[in-house]
Amino acid sequence: MIEIQDIFNQYGDEYRRNHQLPLNILKTMIDIEACRTAELGGHVDECDECGHVRVSYNSCRNRHCPKCQTLAKERWLEKRKEDLLSVGYFHVVFTIPEELNYITLTNQKEMYSILFKSVSETLLELSSDKKYLGAEIGFMAILHTWGQNLMNHPHIHCIVPSGGLTLDGNRWISSKKDFFIPVKVLSRKFRGKFLFYLKKAYYSNALKYTTGIEKLTEKHVFQSFIDKLYKKEWIVYCRPPFGSAEYVLEYLGRYTHRVAISNHRIVNLENGYVTFKWRDYKDHNKEKFMTLTVDEFIRRFLMHVLPRKFVKIRHYGILSNRNRSTKLQKCKELTGAVENKNQNLEVNLSAAELLLKLTGIDINICSCCRKGKMITKEKLNRQNYSPPGGINKIA
């Protein structure tokens, strides 16, 4: 199977020579290239029965590495079990128009922050309005920046419980079967919020301009650009409630720790071209194949490397950190949520224990004789690994 790591190992050096890249992107590339290789060190295990020797190398743990997300996702999902309420959940998606893509690429941190702020304020303010729900809700917001073809497509997935806590904090109000806020109302409120904060960023000189958007520095051009965006219908999509809390977690797992493209979608790497599978949602969700030059494929992948320390999963309202032990606990009581007594034990499982739970495979048992236990005999030090700028491990 062809992996992102194979592409970077073969063409990464050349790409870095030909393009000036920021530190967070350089580090992501180097991490992925070194993942599970001798460069990151590891350990040597030996079977105490038959003497079989196994060498295991360390993972890079970079959040953009396709090989490092499975265990991270499972640990995160185990922890999220403690937040689940015994109610239905909606899935709401907020997308910004493609006209904003160039500005977003040049101003990722600023624009993604505006996106989170606009989405959260839209949901919290409208849900507290008695016309719609008249309650304080909670939700999880997850940023994705890509489409299936790897082009820039910033949007936020929100997982929202179907109801909220009354403003006096004494009762739970359940929403109607359909989402409690009409999609058109959500869309227009979101549009107004986003463009308000975009104008604020523009007039406070918080934005940068590159080729393709340099004319926006002229105020009359920027105002014309904003006027067109006000006239455009912004896309907000809502799915009906999930059937169970367990399905909510399963569904979350598809979104929380995704990277721009998973390794299983890459089908070929040959003569400087990469071919990968993608779904064309505009053509009845048909699966198709796309072939790009390696240079273009790497460019598209790296567009989705987030700014360093930028948080892409956020919790709001009754699910926010400051409300977990108070309002969220009250909501659990009011909705009859079942407490998981084994929660802390499951969250603290070792990598081997978690793999056993997920796959039924015990990596501590010798794969050769199937009886002996693998004992660590030697730690392997890192070899030739030097992340750029001396910055920390997680990009």
C-alpha cells in the first residue's frame, strides 16, 4: 500500500528545496517521514519462551500523520463517553463560501478563529432565544479544512444534543424532532457574524495579502467583495438526531481525528504522479480516481496542516470545560444519563491494552510461538532526527 510517508520520503527533499515553507509545515513533513522508523528510536522485544526477537519503532505522534491517529482517536472517544446525555444528537455543518478560500489560506489562524467564533455565537445566541428553544445548549465543534479532492474547503462539524438547560438551570428542555433552529435562520445569522468579524479583522490590519487577493487592500474593493458575500446564501446543513449515544461516538470517530487524506485512499505512485480515490458529491456521491503531479499532491496535503497549537476540536455551552462539573452534571441528572464507573480505567489503558480491546490482538504475546510473552530487552535511541527550529514534538 502506498502511504503519505512513501511520497514524502521520495519527493519531500525536492519539494522543500523548491518551496519556502513555514516551520509547522516543515516539521509535519519531517515527522511523517520519520514515523515508525529507526530515526525516532524504539525498543527490542524478545519472547521468554522461544527467543523470537521483534523490533518496534516509535510513532511521530504528529496530528497530521495518517498512521498516528487511530489510538489517539480511541483514547479521545473513551474520554468523551463521560459527556454523553441520554438524548438525541444533531449533526450541523457550517461552510464558508469558496470566495473566501484565498484569504483563508493566507490567514489560517485568523480565519479559522473567526469561523469558530461565528459558529459558536450563532448556535448559542439563537438557542437561548425563546422563539426557538429558550435554553442553554452545549455542542462540540470540529474543524475540517479539506474536500474529497484535497482542495481548500473550510467547514465546521457540530454535534449538538437535542435540547438544553433552562436559563434558571432547573429543567431540561427537549427540542422538536427537527433541529430547533431553522436552517435558513442559522445560515443568515452565521453569515452576518462571520462577515462582521472579517470586517473587524480587515480594519484592524490583522489580515495578510498575497498574489490573487492583493487588490483587497483597497477599501472600495474590499467593500464590494463583502457586499457580494452578503448577497450569497451560505450553506448550513443539518441531519436529524442519531439513534443512540453509542452511535454518536461511532459517528464522532469519523470526524475528530481525520487528516486530509487517509493512506487507504492512495492507489498509485508512479513516474512523479499520485493517483487517489475521491467521492464527487456533485455527481451523486460517485467514487472516482484523480491523478495529480507529486508536487501538486503535496501542495494540497500541506494546505491542511494547521497552525501550531491551533485547537481544532472545541466544546461550548454546557459541554465547555468550565461547565463540566456543574451544568453538564445537572443535565446528566435531568436526562437520566448512565454513569460509566469504568471510565477512568478505560481512559488510562496502555497502548497494548487498547489495541487488545479494539482488535482482539495481544501484542504482548509472541506472534511466533503464540505462547511466550514479549519482554523488552533494549531501548533504541533516536538516529539522525532533528526537527526544524528545535520546536516541540506535537505540531
